[in-house]
Amino acid sequence: MKVLRLIVVAMVVLLAMAAPVMAQTTTPPGGTQVFTGASIGAGIGAALAIVGAGYGFGKIGAAALEGMARQPQAAGSILPAMIVIAALLEGATLFALFICFTVAGKATSGW
């Protein structure tokens, strides 16, 4: 429950801080970037990809170490499998981040 409360407070602070940026009606001659839904979604998507990857790496490491502790003679076959799975997870994470950065790069101010 404390985590949920912390997330809600963080979102309220984020939205309160972004309100002046969203209220901007014209683009100054310098050309400032205004947040759009695509860029906000890309940022949230990148954060979720990193958090998911961290959780996945933790689960892979914990399961591999537990398997090696239970059967030390199987460590030679567990370690390569763990590395292959971690590489696949890393590839999926990098692809998700690439998509998020691509979406954020194509977002325009629209003003």
C-alpha cells in the first residue's frame, strides 16, 4: 500500500510540474520542444522496459544460483543456459528501448 501511495504522489508531482509546459500556446523564436503524448508514452515505455529487464535478470540469476546450489555437478550446464537466456532478454530490452527512442524522436511539438 505504501508503494501505491508513493507512485500516486510521484504522478501528481509529475503532472503538476508539467502543467506550465502543457499550457504554452506559442512556440518562441528559439523553438522550444513541447511535450506530446508520444514523448511521454515513450518515456514511460522505456522505464517499464528497464524495470522489467531488471526483474527478469534478477529472476534468471536467482534461479541459476539456486539450481547450482542444489546440484553443483549441473553447474556446467546451467551456466551456459543462463547466459543464453540473459542475452535474449537483453536483446528484447534493447529492442524495446530502440522503439521508445524512435517514437520519442518522431514526436513533434504540434504548435
